[in-house]
Amino acid sequence: MVDSLNDTVECAVVVGLTWTFLDGECAPAMYARLCRHLAGCQGCLDHYALEGRVKNLIATKGGGEKAPKRITWGP
């Protein structure tokens, strides 16, 4: 929830928007709010860093693999 009086964002909102933030899909105003929150909240910054590492691992380790053209089920 964004508090319009002091322009802060609650931790639950930051955690919920982590992937949107990582993917660069936030509106500029929300991006600025999230950056300010991360600068002052070690817990959210740690969560953001962890999710960033996960995203990087997915991009580097999962790349190049393709699903089979045909999948068969059962024995």
C-alpha cells in the first residue's frame, strides 16, 4: 500500500512487486518509491538481492534448453 502522505511503500508491497521491479516493468513514480524503500530497508533489500540472483540463475542456467517437439505420456 502506498501512503500518499509521506510517499512510503510498505514492505509487503515491495516484496509483492519485486519481480515487476526486477523486470523493469514499474511505472517511473513507483520505481522511485521502491528505490527509496530499498535504500532504507535492509530486509527488503536482502529479498530483492536474492530474487535478483534467482533471476540471473534462471537466465544463465536455463538458457538454450528447449522442450521436445513431442511429449509422450506413460510407459
